[in-house]
Amino acid sequence: MSNPFEPPLLKPDSPEICKVVFQPSGQSGKVKAGLSLLDAARSLGVGIESICGGAGTCGKCQVIIEEGRFAKYDLTSSADHVSSADQDERSICARRGLSNGVRLSCLAHVKGDLLVTVPEEAQANRQVVRKAATERVIQVDPIIRMALLTLDPPILGDRSDQERILALLESRFGLKAPTFELTALKSLPAALREGHGEVSLTIWNDQAVIRVQAGLHDTPLGLAVDIGSTSLAAYLCDLHSGALLATTSAMNPQVTYGDDIMSRISYAVETPNGRERLHRAVIHAINELAAQATAQANAAAEDIVDCVLVGNSVMHHLALGLDPAQLGHLPFAPVAGGAVDANARDLGLKFNPGARVHVLPLEAGYVGADNVGVILAEEPHKQDDIVLIVDVGTNGEILLGNRERLLCASSPTGPAFEGAQITHGMRAAPGAIERVRIDPHTLEVAIKVIGQEHWSVELPDEQIQARGICGSGILEAVAELFMAGLVQPSGKFNSKRNSPRLIRGPKGQPAFVLATAEQSVTGSPIVLTQGDVRSVQLAKAALYVGAQLLMKERGVQQVDRIVLAGAFGSLIDRQRAMIIGMIPDCPLDRVIAVGNAAGDGARIALLNKSSRTEAAQVARWTEHITAPLETEFQEQFVAALPFPHASHPFPNVQRMIAERREAARSGELFSQGEAENDQ
Ligand code: FES
């Protein structure tokens, strides 16, 4: 058999040259008669699955030969234009349950012109579309590959099973002496016995055999995890197809030891075993998320063979068990800034015993691997437009620039937008209020709760079952209170607005009732207090000043596009984010919300190995800007606390508020609010 990695040499004027067109890609060319269709496809750059290396045993390299005259391609294709299926091919097709009419491209040899369809399940290097406001195609080319091998029973004088496998890996796949995980070697004899000599190998980066299974297995699983200071999000992916199989999320259990990154560092440094406790807490949470996600996908955590982690610098250090002490003081030097590859079991992750973990690099002391994930997902470094990306989390991170120069900064936002330190805050889970509308005319309130399709005004109270407020609900509530005049630009509640929902909260401070006792699961009203509004002011001012800092450094007065990212549950409401002054004023059509871009970036790195190299390069290239500590910065922060800002003009916001009041007067408000939900 020819080496599958070397395209055959063609003589264009040879009489044995045949024209072959592959669908659906439409790639075509002339190939030499006698070549296998698999080799023909490779020579033309068409990817066809093959996990047995063309040995005719995996049944993955399926193609369909089209019959008839195809004027579009100026050829006549026929099943007779390939060698006929022999007994071996028929039996492997029967064994793998392949339908009649399907040929195995490694066993079908070209005899004449052909139009060949590669069914979707046989297409290698497939693409998946990242579903977000900005759709992005991810080329599926993971660091994990599968290889199916068949070993004859050993005879006297034969080499070891391992050596015979290594010889097959070199001859079939061109792999030079990959190592074997001990756990994989241990399972080899039983797998060979059970598979009657047929075993599937899971290979990491063409360098290490990390798992051996009996028979055919071709759907290795990977887990991408965004470790936020307050919440974790995990994405379980099929590394073969790129499909997202399950998404799970949880609060970061480290919250028990401190709400923000500085308090976590203090706990890690000052408490005996503190660092180990924080490490174990987050690893335990990732194990739980993996167990939930694999259960949803009818799989087992043992099937996870690769994992990508992202998180801010402190989360990164604690997940790896590294000492975060230096991140707590100038010059904020991390222990490790580059990408880290580790064995999952060394971190305590209960995946497959041979599973690997890749942690994306950090950009700077306080701009972490999560921000590198955002860059992979949003690709500001490949664009001409100047883009401002605001990743809203407990430790907010901001990017500004384009392909010429990209700047980043971190912003101590606090956990308000993740539902923590808010009186009735909670993570985005069933029962959380995720959307809020307040009629500025009648002060009527409509809420939408996760798990309910309808707004509260369309449901009887007892069906609403509100439990608390998640990040997107908190942001919307504050913006709506401000637009309705219930909260003044200073952030103080306006007692002159006459509403029965303006009450004294649990600790006697002014509060606004978002869900009444009848609408809540607890039987007590769900409120937003004066302190909650203040937390939102501090958070939004930190982000706004951070953006201003980068714009000044980059020498721009305005940006071409603003991207709002964050693990909010529903997409962050771009209009309301601007109304409270979280982002600079600009036409609304220049603002997009993309959901958890850091998590999307982790998923991209999981599915595409070359994106890991790109991440390493861009992390080094992005310039980190540190906020000056002098008075001017403090003054800017204080000026950014009011809604939308003490002195900066916000003409687009003023117009939006005026339009909203008009809509309220004409009674169209709640229908408008629902439409806005589909931004
Ligand atoms: Fe495995 Fe053809 S490549 S059967």
C-alpha cells in the first residue's frame, strides 16, 4: 500500500488518467487509474475519515459512487468505473452495518471517470459552527486521533505486542515511536483478547498512546472548562464530529473561601493548606460537572481523553495547584505564563486515566487564559476594525484594538454581574429572573424567569416560581429602574416615584420588589436593594474606566464595534448595558453580545490543535496596560459611577430613553420588550 501521506505523482498526459470529482466539496482533479479512492481524495485535498490507516478494517472511509452523465462536470460516472467490492469489503460493510451502495474508498480503485459523494459521517476535518451572535466556523482538527489496528496472534519469535503496534502505527499512519501511557499498556492484553486482535488506540498529539480499547471506537470526548471566579461552565464535545454534547455550569465552590481573587490569594497564602484546599475545591467541581455532562450524553467521565481549561490568572494557578502569592502584589508575576500541558490525573481530574489537560497561556499577571479564550473566539487580532471587547465577570477583562495593535487590561468588577454579593442573587439556573421590564409610565413590572417561556404578565402568579436574580436580570433591573425614574442618576432610589414596590429591604434599606411573595418560590418577595444597585455601579464604572484607559492608550475616541461577553445565562442586554454606562455611548447596531466567549475559546482550543499555537502567539503579542494608581484615575472612576455618567455625553442613551417613554405612553412597551429579547 502506498504511503497515505504522500500524494501520488501524476503524469497529466497519461492515457490512464481519470477525472474524479468529490462532493459535496466539489474538489476535482485527474488521478492515475489503479489508485484507491482514498489516495485519490488525499491527493486532491479531500478529507475522508480513516482510522485504520487504509487497512480496510474500520469501515469509516465510506463513499457513494454516483451513476450517470453529469454535464456540470463533463463526465460520465458509473459503479463500473471502480474495482468491484471483494469478499473482505462486503464482510466489513456487513459487520459495520453499512448500507448497500456504500463503498470503502481505501478498497475501491479508480478505473474511469467518477463523481463521488462523501457522506457527512465520513468527512474528515469537518467544520462546526459556533452558535453565538457572531457565528464562527471551527475547523475540527483535534489533538487527539484514533487508530484502529488488527494484530495477528503472536507466533514464536514475534516481537512484543507493543512493538508490533508501533510498527503498524509507523507503516499505516507515519507515526514515529509514540510512547505508551502505562495505563494503556496495562489494558492492552485484555483489549486484544476481547477484540480478537482488533484494538482502537487513542493517540495524543501523535506522540503518546493514552488509551487502548477492544474493537472499534471512534468518538473520543473532550471537555472545555471556563473557570470563573464565581461560576464554572463546562462544555462536553465529541472530538470526532466537533458536536457540543452537553453544557453544564455550577458556582465556583472557592467562593466559600473568598468572593474575589484577592481574598482567594490571601486564603491560599495565609491559611495552612489553603492553596491545596482551593485547588481541591475547584477540581472537585470540575469532576462534578464532567460527571453531569457525560451522564447527559449517555457516556462516562472515563471517555473524556482531552480537556482545555481557561480562567483568570488566579483561577489558573489554583486549578494547577500553583502558588498564587506573587499575583497578590506588584509586579503581579505569575509562576507560569505559557500554556501548560499536564496529565489530568495529576491534577486529580477523574477522566480517563490517560487523559491530558491543556491550559491556555496567560496574557499578563492579571489578564488570564480566559482572555486568551476570548481572543480565540472573537479574533480581534485578525480584523481591520477597532474592536472593544468587554468580558464581564468578577474579574472583568477588556481588549481593544485590531490586527495592528491589541491592548488588554483587567478590571476588578466584583461579582455583582454573576449574582454574588447581591441580596437575592443566584447563578443562571431555573427560577432565576433573567429579564426585567418596567413600564416608565405605569411602573408595571414584567419579569422572565429561567425555565419559563413566557413573561410574568402572561402567567398566573403561582406559576412564575422565581427564586432569585441572575447576572443578566440584575443588569436589566438596574437599567429599567433608572429608565423608569425609580432610581436616580446618582444611583439612589427615588422615593418621589409612587410605587407599592418601593419598600424597605431585609436590612431596612430601600429596595424594589421584582417578584412579589406570590410570584416567588420562597413565599417572600425577591428584591433589589440600594446596596445591590451600588454594587452594580461599582462594577460598571470599573469596566467603563478600563475601556477609557485602553482607548486613550490606543489613541482612539471611538471604536468600530463593541463586543459584550460574559457567562450571564442569557446574552447580556447590549442596550441596557449602554444605558447604565457600562460601555461607551455609540449607535446600538455597533454593539453585539456573544455570551461566554472565554468558554467558546476553550472549546475552539479543544477542537482545533493549531489554535493552541495561535493562542500562545497572540498571548505574547497582546500588550497589557496597567491602570495608573494616581488621582486622575480615581476621579475618572468616581465620574463613571452615576447612570450613565457624570459628565460624558450619552446622546444615544438619551434617545433610547425618550423612545422608551414614548412607547410606554402608547401602550406598546411590553410587546417591544419581548421583541428586544431576540437581539
Ligand atoms: Fe478504514 Fe477504509 S480506511 S476501512
